[in-house]
Amino acid sequence: MLSYQHEYHAGNHADVLKHAVFVRVLQALAGKDKPLRVLDAHAGSGLYDLGSREARRHAEHAGGIARVLAAADPPPALVPYLEAVRACNGGRSLRRYPGSPWLAHSLLRPADHLVLMELHPRALGMLRRLYGRDPQVHVHERDSFEGLPALLPPPERRGLVLIDPSYELKDDYARVTGLLADCHRRWPTGVFLLWYPLVRGRAGERLPARVAALGMRRVYHIAIEVEGRGFDGMRGSGMLAVNLPFGLDTELAALAPWLWRTLATQGRGGPRAGWLVPE
Ligand SMILES: C[S@@+](CC[C@H](N)C(=O)[O-])C[C@H]1O[C@@H](n2cnc3c(N)ncnc32)[C@H](O)[C@@H]1O
């Protein structure tokens, strides 16, 4: 039984990095007039009430989305994500935080489809309440390690996969690498985003090198650490983007230092952005 609940973490610095990249990539893909499919393999609840007991417990959004919304001159890569967060709050103050399903759904065009996979009963209940009647959204109660490869390639042959597990089990780091390799073999032209946390231990740090060794081309890496190495929690996180759409590398290279300056605690940590494996 999974115990992780994203309600405790919604809108934190890791969500900001992950969702800014996710929205910008999806926006770029939607710029072409062809249907696409978004597969969110670890969907979470879709939408978070920042006034809930869980969200208020550590108020992680205060050090994440709240800071970013208050900062001046956001870089272009961040703008569509900030617009989506504002739209989710009806243009008023920050009370709700959109998860990846909500963000993806907000960018769907009439011929696009969104597939959501989840195993936690509470998150599944919320996803069904939000999207159960929407013919463009398909909620699957399914283990993504088995279910995601089975759905690839999608009928549209264009689209985006988000791999964002909770890393509750130690071997999740090895499993995501295998999952990414399998998915890419089935769908070499798909765009894949893999998120990973930087916590104690070196499993997160080692993940980019493991992915680089898979033999895929066009893999971009963006990460920020907002705390120093001794920090006893999640000090940062990263995203690996396979088949990043053309032109986004320069935008993401500007996003990383801006996010780090805005989110880091007293200049600790640092940003990183660049091609892990070029064309
Ligand atoms: C980090 S949260 C997802 C957050 C969400 N993607 C977002 O950005 O808003 C990870 C989610 O993955 C779910 N999960 C963990 N292992 C899973 C698996 N094997 N298959 C499907 N879902 C899984 C957890 O229940 C949890 O809700």
C-alpha cells in the first residue's frame, strides 16, 4: 500500500520546477496543429486545497509557488505555468494549487487526450470526481511500471509522458530508468519528462548518468538545489527531458538560474541546465 500523499507537498520548489517545464513543453507541442496525447503516469490528486490540514502542515508552497508568484520579471519559460496557476485560482490570491493533471487538462485542445494513472485510492477518488465525465480524460487505476509501456505508442503518435513517482521504495530509481528505456524503445519519437528528487543518499544524483547510459539522443537536464548538501530533507530536484522540443533548451537554460535565485535559502545549492546527451 502506498503511503505518499502529494497533498503535503503541493506547490513546493520541486513542483515549481517540474510543472514549469511540463507546461512549457506541452505548450510547445500544442503549437502544432496535430492531435496529441499526454500520459501522466503518476497523476496524484490533480488539484490541491492549500488551506487543507495536510497542505498547512509544513506549508511547503510558501517556499515554492508563493515566492515565484511574488517575484519580479519571471523568465519566458515560466510564464505559461504562472498563468495556469493564476487561472486555477480564478485570478485571486493563492488558495489552490494545480497538479500535473489539472495543468495538462487546461492545455488540451478538442482532439487531444489525457491519460492519468494512479494507485492511491484517495487520489483516484479525486481524479474521478474531477474528470470522470470528461471524454478526453482517461483515469486508469493501474501500476504505471506495467501499464505505461502497454499504452505506447499512442494512436496519435505525438505527445508527452510525465514520469513522476513518489520514490517511496529504494529501487524506484532503478525502476524508472528501466521504465524510461522500455517506453522509449516502444515510442522513440515521444517526448518524455522524468522527475527525480535530491535527498540524502546519492540515488538521485546518480540518475542522470544512468539515463545518459541508456543510449538515447536529445536528453536535456535541468535541476536546482535550494539547500546545501547537509540538509535533512529534499534539498532540490531535477528533470530529464528526452526529445525536448526544438528551441526550448535556451529557455530552460535561463529558467534554472532564475528559479534558484528566487527559491534558494541564503544562496545555498545551485542551478544546473544543459544537454546531458545532445542530438
Ligand atoms: C509525486 S506524486 C505525483 C504528483 C503529480 N504528478 C503532480 O505533478 O501533480 C506521485 C504519485 O504517484 C503515485 N504512484 C506511486 N507509484 C505508482 C505506480 N507504480 N503506479 C501509479 N501511480 C503510482 C502515488 O500514489 C502519488 O500520488
